[in-house]
Amino acid sequence: MSANIIISFDGSENDHDALALGRLLAQSTGGEVALSYVRHAHESDAARERAAAQDATAILERGAQWLGAPETERHVVINASTSKGLGQLAQEHAADVIVFGSDWHTTPGHVQPLQSASHLLEGGRTAVAIAAAGLRERKDAQLAHIALPGGEVDPAARATAEAFAGRTGQPLALPTQEHVDLLVVGSRPGSTEGRVSLSAAAEYLVETTTANVLVLARGTALGVATRNSVTA
């Protein structure tokens, strides 16, 4: 089953990392990508509102052009909270994952969730992916080496990680190994089914990894296409 992927994009450099990761996830899952920009309020003045709407549209247009897919679906959301706006959009469109870039001051090759991503990592209904800073500059980027945390792992996360790894025939790695492309993290034991919730150990892994991160809701696997079905 292909994935429905929403990329949060505001035109910033690190959100171009989100574009890069969203594209890689789409290639691996056979899924469709949509772009979203969250405005926090309508302007009271009509002229300013038109200008703000045009700016938002232009930002998403640039994102679609960067992807090389000008037909990419785009959504401008009005919500005081970026996380709530994206969460509602994901529910309305049955999205499987929301993709973010890392915080703007993140060291290249590392991950630091934005505040909006952090909110969705504690109680959200949709899987969250976070791109490592600088991914946009890696022309050879791929999701070939997949890591899974040790210890007790949600079976849905294990199934997802194994499906990603199966596409390239690489064995699953540990988060501490070098050259990992994607760290798949399941929600903590005892958390509500269908909700994202990280354990303290998982939060530490996210903060220290040098891989892109995919955090899944409890009991909810992400569909990954076989290589043949993607290239067919």
C-alpha cells in the first residue's frame, strides 16, 4: 500500500531538507507527496490578506519546482498552531506521515525536531518524519541502510523497518552504527494505539542520531512498496 505524505514547507533552507526526505519516502513507499504551508491568521486588511495568500501560494510553488514536480498537490492551512493545523490536514486527507526539516540551527548531519514536530511527537495521530540537516545537499541520498532501536520494539515499527531494509537487501542496523540513512522509531509500550508517543530512551536516540528519523504511531506500520512495484 502506498503512503500519503505531507511535507511541511515554509521556504526555509532546512525545510528543503524536508522536501528531500519526503521525496525519498515517496520513492520507497510508492506514495504521493503533498506540500503544506501553515498561516497563523487571516489578515484583517483585504490587501494584506491577498498579499499573504499570494506569498503562501508562491512558497509552495517554489517547493514543487524544487521537487521537480510542478503538479504536486499543495495546501495552505490557516491555524494559530502549526502542529494542530498539520495534524488536522493529515486527518482530513488520511495522510500516513508528516515530514519536517530540523530546527534552523541544527548541526549538518544531525536531527533536531522543530517545536511543531515535537508537539506531534507526543500524542499525534500521524507518523512524523524529520530530515537530518543538510540532506538537501546530498545528491546521492537514499534510504538504503535502516536502523531500529534495540530492546522492546513495537511490532509495527519492526515491520516497517524490515520492509524498508528489504528493498535493498541490507540487514537492519543499530542506531549507533555509521552511515545509517533512516532510523525507524516505534511509539513506547503502553501508549494508546494509533497515537505517537516517545519514551525517554527514544527521545535521546532522536536527539543523538545522524540519520533521518521516522517515528510511527503505536501499532501503525507504514506501507513500503517493493522495488519492482515502484519501478514498474
